[in-house]
Amino acid sequence: MLGQQTTFEAQTSIPPIITQVMQVGSRTQAFSLESSKMVPRIRDAQVVHSVCPYCAVGCGLNVYVKDGKVLDIEGNPGSPINHGTLCPKGAATFQYTVNPNRLTQVLHRAPYSDHWEVKSLEWAMEQIAQRVKQTRDETFVERLPDGREVNHTLSIASLGGATLDVEENYLMKKLFSGGLGIVSIENQARI
């Protein structure tokens, strides 16, 4: 084609040399030898279906796991809720999961202390249980001054996340209101 005028060149006033320069590189492959040997990092990874942890929509996620490590997280195209799309927070789930600054152990700072101490999860759960019981015991009201029975405490509240399912919310409601007398129970999903 070098040296011959095409129909396009004949219809326009572009000199043939300009057309030849514009074609440089258009017939070459966009792959180098090195890149043609590369494989996706999620090849041979196990796909675990999950749900986005951020809001009550419940977008489906594909979590790619290999050798016990999360390789990638993306929207699940098979999900009837989001069809593979994610909002900015959902799209950043992978970064949240593998962030080296993410806390993976219990840290406790005692009152008036200037440093954090690493504690076991069992210790933290025991502390929470003791403080809930102490607060409930100190603030529990059986009857109002006018004699009406209420059996409640207004000093403890519960705020549930949107990823809790109906069964979990049912159990929380039963435990907190029926078992502990907590009145202030809220959930992001508003069930």
C-alpha cells in the first residue's frame, strides 16, 4: 500500500506520507513476549460467594481465595441484587480486607494509661459481659413511680448492622428486650 493512494486519501487532501505515518504501529500486537506469558492472579483460585458488609442492599460479592489468602473481591454478576456492580465502598472491600493497618487483635487502653495493651478475645468478651451485667443491675427499673410495671433499662442500647439476617435480628431482639430489658434497639436494615 506504500506509494499508492487509497480512496480515503483521494477524497481528502491528506498527503500519502501523513497517512503512512499514522499507520505506524497499527499492525503490531499490543502484547510483549513477557506479557503473553502472564496469567491472571485469580487463576485456580476458589470463588467464595459473599455479601457486601456496608449497607442493607446486600450486594453479592465474589471473593477469590487461594492458599488461605484473599486475592481479589469483585461484584458477583450472578447476583439478582447488583448484577456485578458495586458502589465505591463495596468496590473498596478488597482494600479493607487486606489492609496492613487493619486491626486483627484486641487492643485495650486502661483508664489513664498512655499505651495500648494486646488482650485475648476471651478477655474482651468477659469484660463486655461483666460491664453489661453491671450496668443492667445498676439501672434496671421494675416499676415506674406511678406503679406501672416496665422491667427495663434505659442505659444500654443496641445498634445492629445491615448484614445481620432476619434470624440474627430476631435473636438479638429476644435477648436484648426480653432477656435484658433493653429498650433502645435499632438496626440499619429497619426490620
